[in-house]
Amino acid sequence: MTDEVLHPDDSENVLTFTGRFDTNADIRDRLNLVEADKPEGVPLYCNHGNVLVDEHSRGLTCRRCGAVVDPFDWILTRTKFESQVDWQLKELRQEIKDHREGLEKLKREETNCRARIKTAQFRLNDVNMALLAAGEKLVKVKGEK
Ligand SMILES: [Zn+2]
């Protein structure tokens, strides 16, 4: 008598042990397309900013996360970014122009204020001179009495 006869292999009739605890464990096995797990040590989000250009395989590989990068998508992303930079640059130039115009207005206002101060000083001087003359006249009138 051999061991095969005493203990026949009926393992296909037995439920797997993990199946008792995770009732959905078999779902992943039934799928046709399964998403691969992310390798360990790879950042959660990577914009693939640094790429290795392999002339031999004609492909791009991210130097940070190791992902194979689609060349068109990579160029498109960079193009969109540069379009944003272009738009921001135009906005900043308009802001500089507005600030220069504001500065010119402030300079004109400063010149006008200096001229008004000078005019006011001349008027104040005239008032002081008239006040002094009136005071001397008053002293003279009082002295005559
Ligand atoms: Zn990457």
C-alpha cells in the first residue's frame, strides 16, 4: 500500500484559508485587467520633471519615480506650463505699466504740492509783512495820542 491511496489529494475541494476571512478575495482573481501595485519607495505624486531620454529605445523614463513617460503627454504638459508662464508674464508686464503710470501721477502731484507750498509761503510772508506794518502803524497811532 502506498501513501497515495491512504491520503488522496482532495485539495481542490477545500476552500482556501484566507477565503474565510476576506469574502472578496477571489474578485481580483476573476478580473481580466488588474491595476499593478505601485512599487515601494515611489513618491505618491510625481510630475515627471526630470526624465531620461533613451535614444536607443526612443523612450522617456522619469528619473525620480522610474515611470515610463509618454513623450507626447510630457511635451504637452510642458507646453501648457509655458503657456501659463507666458500669460503670467503678460499680466506682470501690465502690472509694471500700471505702477509706472501711478508713479508718474505721484511725481506730478508732488511737483504741484511743492509749487502750492511755495505759493503759500509767499502769501504767508506777505501776511507777515502786512501784520508787521499794521503793528508799526498801530504803535505810531498810539504814540501820537
Ligand atoms: Zn516621475
